[in-house]
Amino acid sequence: MNAAIIAIALLTGSAPAAPPEDLIALRATDTTAAHGLVRLSGGRAAGVRLGQPAWVIADGRAVAAGRVQMVTDDTAVLSLRSGRVADGSLVVVMPVDLPARRRDFLPDGVTIRGRMTRVAPGRGSGWMDVGAEAGLARGDRVLIRRNGIPIALGEVVLLEPELALVSLEPVVSNALSEAGDDVELWPAPALRRRGRIDSAVLAVEPGADGEQLTVVGSAADGLVPGRQVDLFRGGRYVAMAVVTGGHGPLSLAAVLSYARAEAPAEGDTAVLRAVGEQAGGPLKAPVFRIEGDYCLLAAGENDGVRVGERFRVRRADPAEPTVFRDVAELTVRTVKVDYCGVDVRILDEAAGPLRECELAERGDEEDPWPPAGIIESVDPATGTAVAAVDPGRDLRAGHVVRWVPDASAAPRAPAGAALVLARDGDGLILAIPPGWGDPAAARLARIDAPAGRAGTTRPAASG
């Protein structure tokens, strides 16, 4: 796994405000040293520290990457692991602990992910290939999957910069954790901020009134009887269910037939809805029983829905997949415990009528992470990518973007995040760190950027 770690100060529309963090912009002043060593124009006084990752920017891309190997008050030496550098080239240096200080601001759909590298003989613990530099902390809970199916829960008990030792608690009787299993920070930070968790379907069984599900998580995680969960597969809505009980680290839930777009399956993501004071936050819910300009929406008193509140249905523009347009507005007329009745106003007649189980979003506010562009190329050697973006978007070095893999190229790959290292016109140079997304799935991915600013870069020195 790529050892260079960058930090991402990620903010969603619902995230608490966070102070911007500065990248350190320097210049390469001596590139003639042997063994891939490059002298930099700043040192400790500029904020440079041993071990910090750095990227060399030239010709509209990152041409080299490495780590700081030596530091004095006014200079530093960068050891390259790839690429060549010319004198005067821009070098962007990142504080090595920034991911740990920013991981709780990751946007929706992004979490820290890695793999098991080895497991103890008794299978009670194992090492994963991301650690403190990726933002993990002792006591973090993790979910272990194999082929998308959860097989164990874990907790981080020991940290190294690029590794973490986790305890392991099986959640299935026919599989134990082993090297190669996928591991992810759980719950995902963006959901945890809003009082929600992203569980997973472990088993599906037929029932008299609909499928019965076994999902990962217990009452201690918030899966108490009566809580509602939305099921998704690859970002596509599947069904809605209600928690009915639980035992140990697992819970049971019943699928609601009226809010079921398709049959649930093992490995589906089950997102727990917020309750109480947090229930009034962002929400997507399916429409059903459509009758002309009136339909029902699978959201009600439990979700903080109020009479007069408005939802909207958005669809990607067929001619421009990075652009989403409002096609319908739904105004709440009546509210029940777990659903409401809404009046439908079609905003785009050319888009056609509403469809059963199409998702409606709460509120009139603009998407806090609207689409901004497309990743055109990825360079695994430097852990970077180049993206083309809307020239009108205010995206500069230090800003953060989310990337959503192209469904045809990577159908089940989760979303990732990246930091803007530099901008050249409508081109962005992005750094994709280990643990924060799979670079192999990033090519042709859609770029989403926060509507406001999410961090800045202040040059610390110049060459």
C-alpha cells in the first residue's frame, strides 16, 4: 500500500465548522544530490517536520512524491520514492497527523478502509494495513467483510503509523477473519455525526409480511426495536425496514413491503435513520402509492417531518451526468408515525412522472456537495489524480473533494476523498491517500465539491 499519507479536512453541509489547515508550499532548491534527495526552501520555521509526505508539482500533475528525511530551522531534505525534480519546482508538504485531526469531517459515503494483513493463530486479533497516519485511533470500532459480507466486528487496540492491531469478534458461525479481508472504520464519520450508523445485511429470510433481515449491530449501537433503516446497494435504494429485536452483536429487522424497490440481499448497506433532535437533518426517503399529483413518502413523525415541509426529487441530466436537476417538489400535507402524504408538483415535464420508490430529499437547500467535474487520469506511483472541473467552481489548493466511482467501471466501489494539491485553469491535481479511497477505482469518477470552502493553502516559503 502507498506509504504517503495526506490529510483531508473534509466538511459536509451538516458538519461542525472546522478551522482550515495549511499545506506547506515550498520550492526545490537543489536537485543534484544522489539517491533521490531534494533540498527544500523551508524547514522547521515553515512547519516542516520529519516524515511528512510531500508532492512535487510540474506540468499540470504531480511528477514526484516522497517524505521529508531531514530538517533544520531553514531547510529540509525530501527523499523521493518516485519521479524526478527540476530546481524551482513547487513542493507541497502535508502535516503527517492531519488525517487523525480531520477524519471526523469526512463526507457522506467515505470512511477509512483497509485490509487484514495477518491474523493471530487463535483468530482473536489481527493487523490491518492502515494506522495512525490514516486517522485511526485506539478504541475505534471496525467492521470486517469478505466479498462484501460482514464476518466480524473489531476494535483498534494498538497503533503504528501504517498498521493497526484490532481485536476480532465473529458475527457469523461459518467464517473467521483472515488475511485479505476488508476492514473499515465503523460507523462512517458522516453518519455518526448525525446520530446514524451504516450497518450491513448479514442474512435474508422469507417472512409472512416481507423479508426478515439479520443486520450487524446491537441496541448499544442504536438498533433498538422500532428504529427504521434504509437499505442500499452500490448507492441504489433497495428497501426500508424496521428493527424488531436483537441478540449479541446482531439485530433483526423486517422489510416494509410498501417501501421495497427490489429484493434485499446479503451485503446490502443498512443505514439507520436519526431520531430525536437529530431527526430533522438530511434525509432521503422513497415515494410510494403514487396517485396523480399525490403520493406517500416513507418518512414521518419519527423523522421529524412537519406539515408544509418540502422534499424534492432530483435526477442526473442525461446529457451531463455530473449535473443533477430538480424534477419534482413534494409538499407535506399529512404526517403519520413512519410515513406522510405529499402533494406533487412536477418541475420538469420532459423528465417524466415520478417512479415508485424513487428517492426524495428533504429541504430546499442546495446540495452541500454538488458535482464539480470528472477524474481523467490516476498515477499510482505518486498517489495522485488529475481532474477536469467546472472553471466557475472555487476550488484551490487545500480544498477537499469527494469522488464517486463510475458505476460501469467500478460497480461496487465505495466513494473516496481527495485533497487539491494545485489547480491549473480547469484542471485539478488531487492526492488520494491510502485508506481514504481506492485509486484503482478513481479514473472517470465524478468529483463532488463542497458548496463553500473547505480549507486553504498559505505559502510558508518561496523559492
